[in-house]
Amino acid sequence: MTTIETRRRAPGTLPPGQRALDWFPRFGIDLTGPPPAVPDQPVIAITGAVCAPIEIPLTALDELPRITRRSDFHCVSGWTAVDLDWSGWSFADVYAAFIEPAVDPAATVTHLELVGADDVRFAITIADALADDVLLADRLDGEPLHGAHGAPIRIVSPSQYGYVNIKHLCRIEICTSEPKRQRSFLDTLLHGHSRARVWEEERHGTLPGWLIRPPYRLVKAIMLRTAARATH
Ligand SMILES: Nc1nc2c(c(=O)[nH]1)N[C@H]1C(S)=C(S)[C@@H](COP(=O)(O)O)O[C@H]1N2
Ligand SMILES: [Mo]
């Protein structure tokens, strides 16, 4: 097993506009309800531009080398959890071994839509998905991933904001263009940047990152209070 440091910050520094927490909150659309149930034999379904849809049993991932990586986790609302030890597999390895062979050879893949069991999703560009530091993680700090943090398996892309890091990953849609979804008013207001790189402060799809910090800070304060109450 190899441990690689992927942290890009110098000790004591954080990406622009981020503040460190001394805990790792559960965050997202649901802060208090039970996390989605984990099936007895979990799979990741591969759909979209494929020859035929397939299902990858999580047990098949054991064929690939397991890796552990220490990284910081940055939510777009402005909090950072430092020095998390994730364990799992390189997403690029999983893609090459299990996903790419199923893709329609005539398709030019531009995005992968990552879908969680709670139906929360994010369309990541294929280049960002295959970056060196992206993991499929099933363990955190030496323990199996807790439901709050994405059991049975989640994406960990430490150089992109939290909302890229889809928890409870159960399906990947292979896309030949950026999926366009209907947005609610709130979603339009808060709509995240499609690359979400933390060091570039790509928080928002249209507004500069620094400009959107104050409303996000408000969201952070309210949600962290709820998350803390649910945890303690
Ligand atoms: N399936 C799913 N994935 C998700 C979310 C969610 O609500 N559901 N929330 C996102 C957001 S906004 C953040 S900051 C991180 C939070 O991860 P954590 O709960 O492990 O801290 O998960 C991301 N992935
Ligand atoms: Mo987030």
C-alpha cells in the first residue's frame, strides 16, 4: 500500500477564502436524516454512451492496487477539513480497467455524470476525472467510510470543491456533451462552477469567487450549526 501526499498547500496555508475546521462535518442536501441504505452487494452502474450498460461490483475493485492519500477537503461554502487519510483506488485506474472497455468506441467522452444514491449529481469533465489525485474511496482515517461521509464509496477530488466529491456513488453516466439539467431558482443563484478548482477559487459559474464568499459564509454558518447538532 502506498501513501502519497497530494496536499498542494504549504503548511499553514489554505486555498483563497477557506477557513480550517477542527472536525469533518457531514455536509450536503441532507445533514440530519439517515444516509441512503447500502445494498448487500453494492455496484456502480455505468450508463450513457456505452455498448451496453454494465454494473461494477465494488468487490471487483480489489483487483486494483489500493492506495491511501492524505488531503484537505474544501467545501465551496468556505470550510476546510485538513489532513484526511482516504483509502481506495485511483479513479484513473478504475476507469482504464472497468469503465473504458464498456464505452462505445464511436463516442467522444467529454464528461462523466457522477450520481449518488440520494440522486445528488455532478458532471465532471473527463480530464478532471482522470487527474492524478482523484480517488474512489471506501475508507477514511483507517475506518470503513461512515454513512455520513458517503458509504459505501465516494469520489475524492481534493483539488476541486466538495460538491464534486459525490458520496454514495452508484452510477456514472458517460456523456458526449455537458449534461444540461433544469435548474431551480436557488440552484441558479448558487450554481457552482463546472470545474470547481479550489486554488483558482472557481466557486461560482458566473460570479468571481471572492464576490460570492459572503452569501456562502452565511450558508456555511447555518448549515454547520445543523451539522454539529446532528453529530453531537
Ligand atoms: N451524494 C451526495 N454527495 C455529496 C453531497 C450530497 O449531498 N450528496 N454534498 C456535497 C457537498 S456540498 C460537500 S461539501 C461534500 C461533503 O462531504 P462530507 O459530508 O463527507 O463532509 O459532499 C458532496 N457530495
Ligand atoms: Mo459543499
